[in-house]
Amino acid sequence: MRLVFAGTPEVAVPALEALIASRHEVVGVVTRPDAPAGRGRKLRPSPVAECALDAGIEVLRPAKPREPEFLARLTEIAPDCCPVVAYGALLPKVALDIPARGWVNLHFSLLPAWRGAAPVQHAVMAGDDVTGACTFLIEEGLDSGPVYGCVTDDVRPGDTSGDLLERLSRSGARLLAATMDGIEDGSLIAVPQAPDGVSLAPKITVGDAEVVWTTPAMRVDRVVRGCTPAPGAWTTFRGERVKLAPVRLRAGDNELAPGEIAVERKVVRVGTGSHAVELTDVQPQGKRMMAAVDWARGVRPEPGEHFGGDQ
């Protein structure tokens, strides 16, 4: 089939690479416009655009996918199908109607669970044991279209959302290529999603990533891992924001009040609503990530001093 791939971030690159290597012909790529990046904030193409340009594939960068110029060019290209991975913009019906076999999305959850922009983060934060990826035919509803196929993956105890998404991006890439094969030869038929079991996964905001120390240690652990690497879990100390790397659970260690900091020779512990957790690395405002013990050595928390003074 003639394919036009739509995607933007690094997590979409494995799928594009898999389709380029497949029996199908990738005749175009749709991605978000170039955006400021790095310390100099210079405009840079998206990771998907860079991959496509390296492969000599035409790149379309509409500000909005309802622009007449974009729709006209997509019609001229005449793709049979448009596979999508984390494109980052809503597709209007006029665009959905252009490819003969529709737009097929690779979504990183086991639908109908975790429909929305941040399925992996929500799966980690909710403590799911198993998640996965699905391919489905895009409709106008939010991730509600019929499903072609799924792969599963265990959520491991130490997984961050970044760890899990990296694995799913690769297994999902293979699934997407196989889905294109099945659509072409007629061996795959999309099956409607079950009406029950629907959960939503809206984008994780910076506010969502604040650690609430009055919650149990397991919840603190899940929130930090779910928000790693982005947007980054954080708390406050002496009025300034401090980012947190994944913590270590310490069963039975419950003598500290929520948010209370205890510094020992090689360990920094913080109280929660159940028992203390051990900090690994922290990033003070305006500084690099560093070992928690090095941070504590510099700021010298007073006995009884707390993170998150407003909680």
C-alpha cells in the first residue's frame, strides 16, 4: 500500500522506520511544524521529520491539518492508508476521508482503557500490572474506533513511563507494520471496542506532577515514576521547586511525618502518609540533577524540616 505516516516525537520514530522497511511504500510524512529546541531555542524539525528527510521522504508540516493547502497535497499524494503514532493534532473528518482505508492509530494502551494523550503515564500512576498497545481505525471520537490488533507488556516494579514507552514503541512498531499487512491482504477486520472498561488518560500537567507527601508511599512512588521523564515529578523546599528522580520504597519505616526530611550519612529519607521513601537523585531549581545526599550536604535541612510546606 501507499502510506502517508503521521507522527511527531521520538517515540513515533521506530514505527516510521518499521514501515519504511516493510513491503509498503511510505510516500509522505505528516508532522508538527518545526519548534524551538535546546538552549538556543532554535527551530528544529521534529524527530519524525528528521527520520523522513534522511530517508528522502516528502514531509508535510501543516500548522493545522484542516489547512486547504495540506488537504490538497494529501489528496494529490492519494495514500491508501495513513498510519499514525503520536501526531499531536486532531484530524478533521475532511482529512479522515482522504485515504481509501482510513487512518490507523497506534495507541499505547489496551483499549478501551486509557483513551487520551497520556496512556502510559496513567497506567504507571494507577499501578496497572499489564498494559500494551493497540492499532485502531480512527473515528471522530476520542480513541474510540474499532481495533485491529494488540500487544501486551508487563509493567515492571521499577518502570518509569519512559522505560515502558520505549518498549511499547518498538513492539508497537511491529504491530503497526503487521496491521498494514493485514489491512492490505484482507486478513484483519477491525473489531468494535467493548462498551465497558473505558478509562481516560488526559495529558499530565506540571501541577499533576507535584508530589503530595500525605499520600501513601506506594502512591508517591507511582506518581514519580509515571511523571519520569516528563513533565518531571517535583516538590518544594524553602519555597523553591525541586525535581525528583524515582524513589526507593522502605517498608515499615514510618517514624517521619509526611514530607519530613531525615538525612543520614548515605541516605536521605522523606516521610509520606504511610512509611518513608528514600530519595535517589534530585534537581534543585536552576541546577543539574545530583545525588540526594550531595544535595542534602549543600542545603543542610534542619531537624523536622519538610518538603512541600503548603501541603
